Amino acid sequence: MKPILFSIGPFNVYSFGFLLAVAFIFSTFIIWKFGREELKEEEYLDMYFATSFVALLSARAIYILLNFQDFGTNILRYILVRDTPGLSLIGGLFGGFLFLYWYAKKKRYNVLHLFDLFAVSSSLALVFTKIGQFLGGSGFGTETVLPLGVRIVGITGIRHPVELYEAFSLLILSCALYVLYTKSLRRKWPKGLTSAVFVWGVSLTIFLLEFFKVRTLYLYAMSFRQVVAAIGLIVFLIPIIQRVQYLRKKDI
């Protein structure tokens, strides 16, 4: 953990905020790159900026709700992410998805095409975000004796660096989505495959790695996040199967 990444004179650069900025820059480049190929870079960038803002707000809001005991009614703690870093992956995806759907419909864009493009950029952004959360100390796992374990200030024992596990998993997913998306554009595959794989992959990551996290909100034998992830695994497996069957039928 390294909440303060470096200092410039009297000013501290915080890991979480810095890596959020890095995530935004790299993900914006993805949108610009593919948008330029369609001669729609300005429209796509405007849409991405708005969607990112809404996703960030919803991710922060859901994180605060799920960890309200750490925030209480102190409004400043809601805003000052340098002191209380943390975002809800599920909250961000849900808020961003709803806003993008509404925005795309309003502008009469191909919704599934934009979902696919934003899935590629979002998966890359999540990699840096998770690293930032780890360095900022907003997430830690259960105790472990593995050499990968880390010490958390104020917490006893050696803990699983779950945020790093998530970052590594999302990096693999991001690379796979980039290849899948570029291939789907070139071969004119059905829209929606890349975004369905994205949600399914994120859901699988959440469901499996949640076993290594310290959980506070349960629903029967699973955490709340696992229940939501399980729903995502089931729901988004259907469009994946449908599109794969279509590709096999058309032999493309």
C-alpha cells in the first residue's frame, strides 16, 4: 500500500486519484482511436466523458452505501477520495450502462455497437482503478499465509491483495476484449458480443474473488456482490451463446 504516490514540494500526489486519471486517459484513447476510424471521434468522446462522469458518481455512491459504517453522515468523507478512497465496480457499471443506453437512444446511435466499444475502454480503465484502490488502501482480503499477502495499516495479519487479483484478471479480460472487438469489426460479427463477454467476465471475476474478501453484507451463503455477479453470469451467458451459435451457423 502506498496512499501517497509521490510529492512535489508541499503537494502530495495520491495513488488513487493519480491512477484514476491514468485510467481515464488510456480509456479515452481507446474511444478516440476507434471513433476516428468511424469519423465520429468528437461525438463518441462527448458521450464517453458524460458516461464516465455518471459512472464515477454511481460507483462512489454505491460504495458509500455498502460501507456506510466507514462514512457516517460526514459529507466531506463522501467527497474527499484521497482520505477515503473506494468505488463500487457494480455500481459504476450499472450507472454507466443506464446512462449510455439513454444517451445512445436519444442520439439515435447503435446501442449495442456503443456498448461493445465502451466495454473495451472500460475494461482497461478498471485495471488502473483497481491498482489505485489497492495502493489507496480501500480494499483488502481475508488473512493468508501465501507470500503474495500484504500488511494493511491498522489491520492485523497478512491479507490477500484482492484488488491486485482483480486488476490482473481484468487486464487479461481487457486484452481479450480488444482482440474480440477488432475481429468483430473486421468480420462484421453481430453487435453485442464484446459487451456481453465483458459483463460476463467481470461477473465471473467478482464472483470468484469475493471469496477472498472481507464481506459485511450477506444474502444467504453469498455476499451481495456475489448474488449480483451470479445474476450477471446467468443473464449474459444467453446472448453469448446466441451469437456464437449464429456465427457457427453462418460459418464466419
